[in-house]
Amino acid sequence: MHVSPTEILSSSRARLAALPPLSLYVHIPWCVRKCPYCDFNSHEARGEIPEKAYVDAVIGDLEAALPSIWGRMVRTVFFGGGTPSLLSPVAIERLLEAVRARVPLDPESEITLEANPGTLESGKFAAFRSAGINRLSIGVQSFSAGHLQALGRIHDTRQAIDAIEAAKKSFDNVNVDLMYALPNQSIKEALDDVNKLLGYSPQHVSAYHLTIEPNTLFHRYPPTLPDSDLAADMQEAIESLLASNGYRHYETSAFARPERESRHNLNYWRFGDYLGIGAGAHSKISFPERIVREMRYKQPREYLRRAAQGTPIQTASTIDVADLPFEFMMNALRLTGGVERPMFSERTGVPIAAIASRLQQVTQAGLMVDDYARLQPTLRGQRFLNDLLEPFLKPD
């Protein structure tokens, strides 16, 4: 049977349209100093960062990945780290130019760069905006000098304020990270941080509970943290304060003004696809018949060597079908509003009937809303997310 080029093209477009939205994540692995709570792939910059060599490697990494995403539009870009703002605006501009030259980039794409407060970095914010960044995420964590010191942060209160003010001059989409349940922190101190931030009215706030992660300095030398009841009281008070000031609590740790949710992170939580390039970056790429996860080499020196050889991927594996329900729910149920019910089958390829008994179990336990239109956690499910997710680890 003869198949015309038009029919082939139409079929190809249909297959691409059936795949989840695609985002691009670019990892910059260096920071000035490793924070004692940080378990990300970050490395203290000892001497000058090999900026040009790293940008070359990341561009080569993207080129090597093109066959796995060919023809797909990139909806969002996120420069994470480490501290991406340690790179020069020229390097960021070169990376974005390389992306645009190699993949279809949505003209309305959200392009985020993470930055830390500090005189040298905040002085580059306007140049980052000119380079093509349209959303800035600033890691303030606290405005308290004592708590900044306890967290091992290298900036002070004045630099935190200066960074937010500088960001607002160049960007109309700014996120600020705060942490709570800090060593010896009271509810009043946690709310003081939030009230201080509200005075600058950022479009987005990420409020994270400090947790002690393995392979961190805090894990080896644990600080004195608020107990679980006090931490829960802090969380409720922070959520209430942000809600009363017009921020919608749309994800476990994320709050936004209307229409200012992080589009990049929403794609993660909705089990969308993402190509991760750079040292230690992770990817999730869907194909019509499988979903693949990848991880790049973590050590910057090893990554540079491997990328130069055209082999930056350290591990790649297909997600087992039996694991897909948990993988999906682990992301989707972080959203306070959940996701539309058909999205489960669309993103996993698994019929929702396959998890019917587990849905019934968590609904009867009061952890999920009894709603045939959405998969949505109750307030109790949001508070006890591990309990909500645990049943999805077990096959029906």
C-alpha cells in the first residue's frame, strides 16, 4: 500500500502530539560554598570556573540528546544548580542561543535562572534579563542573621534585601526561596521572615521545611531543630499568612500570585517530560512504547571529559510499568488541586482501572478526594503525603 509523504508527516505529528510537554533543565554544578543542608549535586568552586569548557560540554550534551527529542517543542527552560548565576551573562546567552538553534523553543517559554544574594551576582541581574532569562529565583532562605549563619549561607540580611530589590528592577517574575523549621527557630521568627518578604511582593514564594538529608554536613552533625508539632504549626501559620496576602498554595511548598505558578515545576508535577543536561542532570523522556530515565555524570571534571567524548550519560533505564503508578502519584499528588483523572493514563500508558483498589483505599482513608473528575489529595493527604503515596508502591 502506498503511503504519501503527507500521511507520514501527519502520523509523525500525531505521535509527537500524544507525548507529554517537554522542558529543558540545565545544571550548573558550582557554588561558592557548599551549604550544610544541601544534598544537590553542587561543588565548591576552587579557583576559576571553567566556563567556556563547560558551556561547550553542555552544548555538545544537547546535540547528543537531539535524537531522543527530535521535533518536540521545549516549553520551559530552567538553569539550576549549584549556583547558575556564577556564570557570566555572556555564557547564559550563548547557552540559550545554542538551545534556540537546535530545538523548537516556545516563543512564550518561561526561562528561569537560580541566583543567590550577593553583591557580585545581583549586579548581573539586568544582564541576565538581556541574555534572555525572564524569571529569576533567589535563594534567600531567611532574613535573620543568626539563622543565615546557622544555615551556612554566605550572604547577610542586607544582601538578601538588595538582591530582591535588584531582581524586581529587571524582572516582573521573581521567586524567592524561604526555609522554616530552622535550628532553634520559633514560630514568630518564621513568620517574621515571611512578613519581611511580603513587603517586596514577589510573584512566587517557595517555603521549604528544612529536612536533614543523608550525605550532608547536617546529617553528620545534626543541629537542634523544632519538633514535629512545632514545625507543623509553623507550616500552617505560614500557609495562612501567605493565603491572606493573595498567594495560592498550589503545591506542597509553592505559593503564587494568580497566573504566576512555576510552569517548569508544574510540568514535573504533572509527570511531563524533561531533558536534563549538565553535570548530574536527570532526564525523563517518553516514547510511544516506553518511558526512559537518564542521569549524567555528576563530577564536573568527569562530566567534561565524557561530554567531550560524546558520552555524557552515566545511566539510562526504562521505567518498569509496575512502578509508573507510584512515579506518577509521587509528583501529581504534591499539587493541592491534583490533576485531571485522564492525565494518569495519558502520561503513563496504564489504564486507571489498574489502580482502582488503591484509589479506593486512600479515598476511604480520607487521604484523597472522592472525585471521578480529578486525582486530588485532601488536606489530610497533603499533610500526610507519605501515607497517601505508600499504597501506590504495591501492585494490585
